[in-house]
Amino acid sequence: MPQRDILGPAKTVSSTLTYDQKALYKFLGKWFQDRQYNVLEKDYKERVNADSKRLYQFKWVADKKVDDYTAFFMTLDFKAEVENVPIETHDGKKKTAQNGEVTITFQAYVERDYEDEWALTKERPTQRLLREIYDKLVIKGRFSRQEGELRKDLKGLINDAKTYLKTHRYD
């Protein structure tokens, strides 16, 4: 079983604005793609509520293999309860945008031995102990650097999402 090290509590970004849902979805996907993360969409819901508001929800798990032993993971939970509104863009074209509250929650963690090669088995009863010794004594510095790199990616994602929500609004 892989060892999972969570980098801290989940961080949430929320804003009430008029924006383009498709453009935001594409922006988030491109952000991960540009940094070589593989994105798996675990869940996607889009429905119209009784009060004619649209609910968009999706959950992504993005992973990036660092080496044969370590992988980075980031989860993104998106929720928006919005209504469609007609707008006029800066060049005079008419368009439909979404107006409402957007909430994005981010979480990051590192998985070590993600392929479970050092698992405790009857044939190799000391494997887990050897892995722990290896982790604590031999490659401890590398883990610190890798966690720093993942923290930097998470901070960049949060800052880019905040910036996007501030600059790509039609209010």
C-alpha cells in the first residue's frame, strides 16, 4: 500500500461573479496539461435546479509521476450555482455567460511507493521495514525537495485560479 503524505488542509477559493463556465473549465484543464499532470475526471454533474439556476460540479484528480517511487497528486473540487445571463463583450458581440457563486477546493499530496513494490508479503516480511529505513535515512532530502516542488505547484494553481476569476469576469 502506498504511503500518502498530505501537504496540509484543503484550500478553498470562492467568488461571486459573472464569468464563462466553458472558458474556466478549459483554463483549469490547460493549467494541468502545461505542467505535465494527467487529469482524471472522477465526477461531473450539470443540472438545472427548480429555481432555474444551473449547478456545475466536477471533481478532478491530477497526478504526475516524479520518478519510479514518487508521484504528486492534486485534487480539485469545483462547484458553481449560477444562472445564465446575456452579456455584451468588449467588442460588441452578444454572448451568454454565467452569474453566481464559484467555489473551488484544492488539496495536494505525495504518494511514495505508488506501485506498491515494497509491500509487506509472506515471501518478503522485512520489505516494509527496509522501505521505512530507506525513506527516513537515505532519501529524506529528496522528499523535502519534492514536497517543496508540489507546494509550489499548488500555490501556483491557487494563485492562477484567483487571478483568472478576478480578470475574466463580465461584471
